[in-house]
Amino acid sequence: MKMPTNTIAPCLLVVCIGGSPYAMANLKPGSIITKDGAEITPTLQTGVSTNNNFFRTPTNEESRLIWNISPNISAVIEDGPDNYKLNVGTITSFHNKDTTDNFTQVTTAASVHKEFTQQHRLDIKGDADWLYEPRGSGLTEGLGGIVNELVKYQQQNVTTHYEYGAKSSKAQVALIAGFFNKKYQNFRPVSQYRDYDKTLVGITGYYNTLAATRTFLELTQEKYRYDVLQANGISRDSDDRKILLGIEWEATAVTSGTFKVGYQDKDFFSDLREDFTGLSWEAAVLWQPLTYSSLQFLTSRSAKDPLVAGDYIKESVYNITWDHNWSNYFSSLASLNYADEQYTGDVGRQDKTTAARLGLNYLVSNFGMVSSYVDFIDKNSNQNTIEYDRVIVGINFTFVLKANR
């Protein structure tokens, strides 16, 4: 298993919020093969959870019972080394106390992988999502249940990755270009100032050092452009450049991963905002000493744009996840995540968040799996209205077609 260098941030999100990336390791969904050769795989997940601090408030916590239903369908067409993928899913949540918090999110994703020759490879990935911010986060952070409507937004992301050089050769070079757009759909008097576009360009040079191991030098630039400038406000537009030196390896059957470290320069257009220059890194290491047990470590550090206040956030994240298959039918996971966020500008804010998850998965049959979990979240901040503790207990039922033989 080779961990691409651009998957660390998504993996952190999956591990810290959505569970382990290996949670369905024992469940092998079946698919339908069409006459055209498309492999279509439907899945359905339903569940119920209790949340003892739904609004993320420091006091006067309000609990909720939440039901979820998440149908998903994916399609894959493989043509030799080339493949074409499409995925569409929805998440619908129902709340026991207030129908205002009920919602349906939609996510779509598509990708194309083409290998024109042994030396020319092209990947194009795109997604479009219609989402809602969780209560007490994003634009409503620290407001608790004061806002009587969910904040909704949409986002689109397209990335193109071209790599030149045979995989067996000593060196390869990769070019990357991308575009991201985020736009809020309501609370426009406030949210319009957080709509933005981001363009990405980059180049990476690889050098094979040993079997299944290569070093690389990565240069990227991201341009953040906000749609609307608030009256008497300060521009949030910036150029973000990174130079990272790294290594990725699959040198043994036990360990695989990637690590890159280097320099980040975040330069704002306005002289009234504080620029960032300093150390940045990303790392993902998977240690699998046994076929049925694995330990994954993820970490990153970078300066990122804040959503509400401040110039930038210097964020450091550390995560460790243990996944263990006790039998062909029973598995467990345990994860621990720590994030340190230091806000710069006129806010003087620092947040430290610790989150832990314990989960059990039981394969009922070839058609489904039962998963239970407990999440513990403890957020500390030097701003009292931001602090909160939360415990979430839930159970999910995943249904699939019987695996193909």
C-alpha cells in the first residue's frame, strides 16, 4: 500500500471524524456488472447516535438523539491500466427535538486514470458537494443554539495530475493543477465574505533510491481569492507557497508511508495582515507487523486560512490509529487525535483539541456489518465561549450486495 503524498489531510479527516480507513476491511461489497463492463456497487448505511453536547457549548449542554441514513453508489470501468470512476452519495439526518436540524447532504466524485504509454500517466479528479456546517462550528462557532437555521454551502474541486517517466526508471516528474470553489447559500450578509476560490499549481521531481522507495522535491503555489471584501475590511487574498523535501516508501511488507518537510510562505496582499514564513510538514506512516493488525500515524503542520477571525492559523495535528481484526468477523479500532491551533492577528486565540474514538465492527453476514463507536472530544481555548466537551455514542448498520465470486 503506497500512500500518495496528497492524501494526508483527507486521511486525517477520516480517522478523526469518520472512523478508521480500515473499518470495512472485512466487509467486501458485491457489485453488478453491466453489459458495457461497468462495475456498479451500491451500499446503504443506517445508524443512530446520542450526542450529549449538540451545540458545542461550554455550559448548558443539550443532548440529541440522531438517526442517519446514507445510501451510496459507485461505478468503475476498467480498460487495461486505465479506469473511470464515479461515486454519488447522500447523508440524511433526523433529530429528535427540532426538525430545523434535519438535513440531507449530497456528495459526488469522479476520476479518470489514463496511461498513454509507460512514460505518460494522467489523473483527473473532481468532486461537487452540497453540505451543511455542524451546529456550533464554522460560522456559528461559539454561538451555540442562538442561530435558528443550519448554515449550508456548496463546494467544487478539480485536480489534474500528470506524471512523466516510467515507474521503473530512476527519475520521474509530476505536474499538478487544481481549482477549488466554496460558496455559502444562506446568511449572505455575513457568509458572502467567506466565499472564495483557490487555484493550485505545482511540480514534483522524484528520484528512485531503492526498491519501492523514492525521494522527491515538491514545489506548490496556492492562490486564495475571496469574492467580496467587507466595507472598511482588510483583504484576505493571499499567495501560499511551499517547498517540501520528502520520501515515500514501501520498502518492506511491514511498513509503508510518506514524509515531507520544508518551508511555507503565506503572503497576504494587504500589509495590515501578518504573513507566515516557517516550517511545514506532512507525514503518514502505516506499520502492519501482522496481516490482521495495523498502526497508522498521521501528522501535519501548516498555516491555513481561518473561517471567522484572525489572519492565519498555525495548525499542528497528530493522530494515531490502531486497527485490529480479532477474527474474520470481529474487528476493533482505537484512535487518538490532537490538534493545536494558534490564531494570529488581533484575536490572540489558541485552541487545543483532543479527540478519541473506540469502535467495534461485527460482520453479521456477507450482506452486512454492525459497527458501534464512542467518541470523546475535549476542546480547550483561551476564549471561554469556544471551549466544550462532548461524548457521542452510536451504532451503524451497513448493508451491501453479496460479494462477487
